Amino acid sequence: MNSSDQKLSFLEKVGYSGGDAAANFVFMSMILYQLNFYTDVFGLTAGAAAAILLWPRLWDAIVDPVVGLLADRTQSRWGRFRPWILATALPWALVMVLAYTTPKGWSPTSRIIYAALTNSLLMTLYSMNNMPYSALGGVMTADLNERARLNSYRFIAVNMAQFIVGGFTLPLVARFSTGHDRQHGWQMTMMVWSVLCLMLFVGTFLTTRERVQPMVKTRSTPRQDLACLWKNEPWRIMFLMTLFHFALLSFRGGATYDYYHHYADKAAMFAWVSHLGLAAPPLAPGGIMPGGVLEWLGYVVHADPRHLAGSNVADVFNSLVNMTNTLTIVIMILLSASFAKRFGKKAVAVAGFGLSALNALAFYLLPPDAVSGMMVLTITGSVFYAPTIPLIWAIYADVADYSEWQTGRRFTGIVFATIGFALKTGLALGSAGFLWIMAGWFHYDTRFPDATRAVTGYRVNVGLSVGLLFAVCLGLLCRYPLTRSKTVQMAGELASRRQAPGVEEGVTL
């Protein structure tokens, strides 16, 4: 069947994208808020919270390949991957609420056990849902350009979800806490997000179809699948690249917060937000908070510019940076498919990571009061990096094509599952790596975050360390062998094989 017969409708692209938007309500809550929830709301010590965050992510990484092997062998009237999304939708919603529920009257040990179990269960459900979801994108169409377009829709939805989670979670917690406490606020907020997740997952199941099927039924053992996968050079390179890539993201996430809260000059940030009309005189003790949406969302800085130490100016400026980053990414993702069609996915990714490395290094050169420069570098960094986001995921589908092209057997699930293993391991190691570097090289003590050596560490890590990690990813991408011409060749030959007499049909309608 010609690839032109596998064009995806607007509804199918939007429906598929909703599944990853739902996943990001958990993912971004984990990245942005989970540590703070466990220490400040749930009441865990920093050491207990760190262990509960680290080990479930590593467990999650181990579960991914198991789910991949099972998904590749799933047979149903709805395909191999869609049933997993439907089956995990309701448990996901329930456990998401439980993971952010604080038991009343429990002992510290009991609460640690509860947090460990609910977070581990949430991470397990994340794997059981998101790994088949990721593999689904590789079997909805064999058209290379459609895959790129599909992933563009997907990551626009992701960034919309990230914008919502980053911008509205804390205000909702505060609103639901009125008359109760923060524990109730978090539980109710996660209940709202969990209902949205359930609706989006069901929408993904109902609107998508699996068209690309294996030319032969899978009769191999998991050991044989892994052995074949190891012979796949593109997979080996992308496995390592994914490990470093997502270590970079979690490393940068931890370092950036400290960069803006402890390195950037608060007076300069106050002047910057004042130009936007987001500054106001301090409130009188016991005074009534003014009305308005911005006041309700906490985006107005009530402070004396001479006394900013206890103000929310860093929170506001950091939030503006995050929103600017997200909006720029969404705009640039719209152009990624056209870039890939003209230059090829590898060329665009290499250029994006190379320029991102230089952009990160430029952060190290900025003095603390150069907040306008920080905003400019945020925008340029988003422009350089954003087009690579959907293309990297489209490259993973090409890796699955390469396995089928080499061996005659397609095991999309195990490709995405092992990539998921690298992703989750990278996230865990990136967060831990930041703390290890800060403690080992800069004598970081959480009781004294503004210590001179610690502040130097924030600057070094946001600039030099992040730039180095981008450079490592660049080097791996340069070794990636599937060029634009090669992927076009593979797609054509695979399409011919699927149409050849005597070959089991590889595309269903």
C-alpha cells in the first residue's frame, strides 16, 4: 500500500496527541512539584524524599522493556498498543490522586511506605501506558512525512499540558486549600488533573488506528529480540543519546531553578518585572490582597526594591522565563516537519543540538544582573532546541523500520521500551548527578543555598555542564547512520516488501 494511502486525519492527530498531553500532567508534576510536595506537604525528610523519587524512576526504567516485550506480543481486535492505553486509563487516574494524598494520623514510617508504594505504582502505570503509546505512533502510518507531522501535533499538545501544569497547579492548590489545608489542596488539584487524563486517554484510544503491522507474526523469544536489537547500530547510538539527552533535561531542570533564585540579581529582576507592570508597593501587615487575575495567580511582586530577599520576584521572573520558553517551543515545533522534509531529521537534530550547546555555554558568560540577556538566551535556546523535540521521537520510529529492513521482523514495542529505559535512567541520573556535582565540587549544603561556592556551582552547571551534555548528544547524533536518503530508501523497500505476493499484509485499514 502506498504511503499516500496512510495520511492521518486532523482528528486522529489531535486524538493521538492528547495521550501525551495526559502523560505530562504526571510527568511535569513530578519534575516541577513532587519533591516539594513530599518535603513541605507530605512531611518527609529530604533523604527519604530523594530515595522515593530516585528508586521508583529506576524501577520504571526496568519495567519499560518488560512492557515492550508484552506489547509486541499483544493481539486484539484493537491492535497491539491501543488496548494498553485504554486498560491503564482508569487505574492511572485513581493512583495519580492517591500519590498526592497525605494519610492523616499515620506514623512517619507508615507514610514513607505509603509514599514509596503509591509513587512506584504510579511510575509502573506510567510505563504500562506511555511505552505502548510511544510505540503506537510508529504503527499509525509508514509515511515518513506523516510521522513527522504527527509528532509535531504531539509535542504541541505536550507543551500545552506543560504550560497548564506549570501555570495553574499551584494556584489551584491554594484555592482548594482555602478553609482546609495544603494537603487537601493537592489532593483536589490532582483529582482535577486525573479526570482530564482519563478523558484524554479514552480519546486517544477511540480516535487512533494501527495500520502498520509486522509482515510476519512474532514467533521469536525476548532473548532473540534483544539479540537482534543489539545488532541495530542506529538503536545503539540512539540508546546512548537518549540516556544523555534526558539526563541533560533533569540536570538542567534542577540547576535552572537555583540559577534564577540564587545567582540572578533580584534587584535587576524586580526592575524587569516592573516594566511589565507586575510590581506593586508592599502590602501593609494584615492588609487585604488586591483583586484581579494576576494577583490571584501570584504574578504581582509586592515588595520594596531595597528589600527583596523574602519576596516572590525570583518566582515571578522564573515563571515568565518558563512561559516564554514554552510558547517559543510551540511556535518552533510547527516548523519542524517542514525542516525535516527539506533537510532530513538527522541534519535538523545535529544543527539544533550544536547550536543549543553554544547557547548553554553563553549562560555562563552572563553576570548576575544581565536578566534581559537571560531572557534573550532563553528564547534563542528554545528556537534552536524546539525543532529537535518531535524529530527525535520520529527517529525512534526509523530505528524500528531499520530493524524490520534488516531482519524482516518488526518489534516496535521493544525498540521504544529500551529507549524508554534509557530515558527513565537518564532522568534519574541527571537529577542525582546535579546534586552529586554540587556536593562534591561546590560543597553544597541545602541549609545555605546562597553560599558563595554554591552560587558559583549554579552558574557553572547551567552554563558549562549543560553545554557539555548538549555536546555529548551532538557527538552521538553525528554518528547516527540513518540519513534522509537512507530513510527514504528503507521506506520504499519496506513498502514494496509488504505488497509483494506471498507476504502477509503489513498495513490494515
